[in-house]
Amino acid sequence: MKIAITGASGKTGFRIVEEASKEGYKIKQIVRKNSVISKELEKHEIIKLSLDNKQKLDDSLRGTDALIIATGARASLDLTGPARVDALGVYRQLESCKRVGIKRVILVSSLCTGKLLHPLNLFGLILIWKKIGENFLRNPYFEWTIIRPGGLKEDEIIDDQNVLYSKIDSQTKGSIPRRLVARCCIEAIKNKESINKIIEITSSTEYKKVAFEKAIQSI
Ligand SMILES: NC(=O)c1ccc[n+]([C@@H]2O[C@H](COP(=O)([O-])OP(=O)(O)OC[C@H]3O[C@@H](n4cnc5c(N)ncnc54)[C@H](OP(=O)(O)O)[C@@H]3O)[C@@H](O)[C@H]2O)c1
């Protein structure tokens, strides 16, 4: 199975590439022109493009079986980022999937998506644009899974962390290492039970250990 990963140069994106590689998937990293990919991940195919280049996006997605979307507006003074990347950028990727016949799509979104009164919205109403992006994906054409993590952390020492998986709009705070978000994306690809589900995730030493496939049965 060949997976396309957009935003593969991001802090969650590169970890998704690493986790997908460990599981033996063929990988296509789709990034923008000036994105930086680490030396170790250069062995996987890399395509550089702008998401508004329809033809190039179609050519890059053609021949892959699934897409994991890990793009997201980077924090900046440009408050149009969330609208351009988290809504329009997702829309463009999904339209391309339809043109080339990809149905399986995993989207990395966020806890609290859709909430208006939230401090994160000071950055270009990001939680509103993310909800619009999610809604583009929640379309009967797709076999979709939306992963909504809490605040993302860089920790790599995570053996003591267990994940709390829950359904839409059930968690409002908490955090999770990006490594565990990446693993969750790959678990979702492997488990058909995750199709058409929004899965909220945070982690803690306090949570009970539970396997992904078991946890998502009740979501
Ligand atoms: N930060 C948090 O605490 C938090 C919490 C919950 C959810 N999230 C969401 O989780 C996802 C991953 O977050 P992260 O912090 O790991 O990501 P990140 O490191 O900021 O990476 C973002 C990725 O998106 C790409 N990107 C940005 N603008 C783009 C554009 N206009 N066209 C194409 N690609 C573009 C970046 O490319 P370049 O490398 O070229 O910049 C990069 O690959 C995001 O959707 C984020 O909103 C974040």
C-alpha cells in the first residue's frame, strides 16, 4: 500500500513518515517548494508543489491508495494562514483525491475544532477554519478518519504515556506527543473500524493503557 503524506516536513508530518516507514508502507512525501526534509527521510519519494497547482497535485496523488493530511498553517503574523491552509488547502487536496480516485483520507485536525470562543482563535479563527476543513472531508465519497489531538508536544520519551481516545467534542484540554499522534494516524490506516470517525486524543501517565482497535469500537 502506498500512502501520500502532505505536510511531511512538519513536526507531526515527519513522524508520520517515520511511523509509516516502520510499518512497511511505501511513502510519497508531498511538501511545498521550500520545505525541508531531513536527510534520513530523503530515501522516501518527495514531491514539491504548491497546493493550488491542480495538475501537479493530481499527478503526485495519482497511484497512491490513501492520503494523510498533516498540513497546517504555521503560526505567523499572517492571519489568513488558517483559512488558506486548514480550509482551502484541505479542500484542494480533497478535490484532487476525487479527481484521481483516492477514497481513504486521514486528517490531522485539533481538539476544540469548531469552537468560537477559544484563545487559539486569536490566530486567524483557526478552530473555525479547521472545522470547515473537517466538513469538506466528511463527505460520503470518502472513507475518512479525523484525528483531533490536544496540544502537541515534542517529547520522544513516551513509554509512560497512555492515550485517551474519545468521540467528537468530548475532550477540551490536555496534550499529546506528536509521536503518538503519528502512531494514531497509522493505526487508523490499518483499522477499517476507524472509517467515518472523529477520534479525539490526549495522553497522560494517568490514563489506562488501551489498544487503538479496542478504544475506537465505542467511538
Ligand atoms: N501545535 C499544536 O499544539 C496543535 C494542536 C492540535 C492540532 N494541531 C494541528 O496539527 C497539525 C500538525 O501540527 P504541527 O505543529 O506538527 O505542524 P507544523 O510543524 O507546523 O507543520 C505544518 C506543515 O504544514 C505545511 N504547510 C504550512 N503551510 C502550508 C501551505 N500553505 N501549503 C502547503 N503546506 C503547508 C508545512 O510546510 P513547511 O515545512 O514548508 O512550513 C508543514 O509541513 C496541524 O494541522 C496543526 O494545526 C496543532
